[in-house]
Amino acid sequence: MSEIATRPTDQDVTAFLESVEHPVRRADAVALDALFRQVTGWEPVMWGSSILGYGQYRYRYESGREGTFLATGFSPRKASLSLYIMPGYAERGAILSRLGKHKTGRACLYVNKLADIDREVLAELIAAGLEDLGRRWPVSASPAVTP
């Protein structure tokens, strides 16, 4: 079985946030970091080269596939802010209807800029996703990764 490519790294979160080129995207990323820390109570860990992850969960599917993945997080990509709310958005219609301008993928929420959405609703969405994820798999803080 193939292993998931996105894993925790020892990349410095602050240095990554400071390296975001566009000033609005950088400011939004710093604000999102503060919001995710507040909602989750966890310090972020870089997953791959561009995702800030808050917490992690260990999964094992009936097929036998298993692994560890970030519980929630975001990436300040060039095209948009990509927010990862596990296990997805299927049952989050009521919250999403109050969020503001966004698009969704399977487990990604795409936002052009934070000014387009209601941050209190986003905090509610993050908490609801973690609660739902915790009913499926054990969720915990991500351990610090050392080089």
C-alpha cells in the first residue's frame, strides 16, 4: 500500500508564515494561525512544505489502509486560502450557509481572503469538524518534529 505523502516536518512555522509573498495573504495566514490555535488549543506543525496542521488523528480503514494525518489546518496558497476541516463538509451545510464567500472540495474549504468570511462562523466550523473527527478517530496534539 502506498504511504500518504503529506507528513509532519521540522520546518519552522513562523519562518513559513513570514515567507508568504503577498502581504494580504501573509496577514490572513497569521490571523488564521491565531484562530486555529485559539479554537484547537494546539501549536501548529508543518505538514509537507506548505500546510499548517493543528492536531492529528490515526485512522485505519476496513480495507486495512492506515496512517496519521492532520486533524485540521490550512495552507496560504497563491490562488486562495485552503482550509482543511476533517472529515469534510457533507454535514456542515447550516454552518457553511452563514460563512460567507467560499468554495468547497471534499475536505478543503477555499477562501480568497478572510475579509470574505465571518471568522466566528469559521471558528464554529473548525470546532464542529474536530468534534466530528473525534467521534470517528482518536484526535491528539501533533508531537513536535525534530530534525
